[in-house]
Amino acid sequence: MLEDWTLPRLLPIGAILFNLLFILLAIAIEAYVFNSRLKFDKRTSIFYAIAINLFSSVIGWIVFYVIEPMLPIDLRTELINYIFFNTFKPSTQALIILTAFIIFFGTFLVKFFLLRGFSLLLNEEVGKKQEDTQNQRMKLRQANRYKLQNTHLFTTLLIANSLSYSAITLVLLFRPNFK
């Protein structure tokens, strides 16, 4: 399967530039939401927004390049026409909407696990040894606090991802069709 992969002779510069625009837009919006809702400082908010967006973008492109050769030839043709020429048949609109929902929730889950992993990895308290004298009530309270933080992190990331995807959708709707 890997021996069939070759470098393309024609690069979709427009798609690459739009992807860069979308990443920058998502970073700005999500960093603002992290700063305001999670009370991170600006530098930490920007770091988390950059990290989760770049990693999720790379994961998304890897998934795209793995799935694309498995598509039927008519879907591959439609996909290439959309990427290179910004055109698609009206009969594929339902498939595009379904794919957009799958991509939204897929990237949301990837971003959630990345943000949770980064916050656990970079938290100062993770490496510290817990005291053995903690009683059961303190452990229960701490577990409830982590559950609440996890829920707050989930809803905040859902809001941030929804806002960034809404902004990206607006950019896609208002971009000119060059034909």
C-alpha cells in the first residue's frame, strides 16, 4: 500500500493557504475562550490553542491521506475537484454535510484528549507524591473536583471548537469562487 504513494507534481496551494488561515483563526478564537473561561493566562491559552490545533490538524491530514485512497473513484474525483477547483456537484451536498459533522466531532474529541493530556502533563501537581495520610473524604472531594474540572474543560472546548468552526464556515461561505 505504501509503495503506491508518490509526491504530487501539482500542489494545492489554495488549500494549503486556506488551511493555514483556518488554523490561525481557530488558534485566536480558542485562545480567547481558554483565557476567558478556563482563566489561563494569555501565554498559556495561546500555547494550548496552538498545540491542540496543530496536532489535530496533523492527525486530520494523516487520516485524510489514509482514507482518501480507499474512497470510490467518483468520490475521489469530487474531492479533488473541490480541493483544486472549489467546485462540487449539488448531488454530493448531503455527503458534504455528513462529513462536516463527522470532522467536527472527530476534531473535537482529538482536541479534548490532547488538551486533557497536555494539561495533565504540564501540571505541576502531577509529579508530586500525594500524602499517605489523606483521608477518604479528601480523596472523594478531590475526585469530585477533577470531575468538575473535566466537565468544565469539556464544555469550554466544545464552545471554543464551535466558535472556531463557525468562523471557518463563514470564511468558506464568503470566499470567492474562482472559475
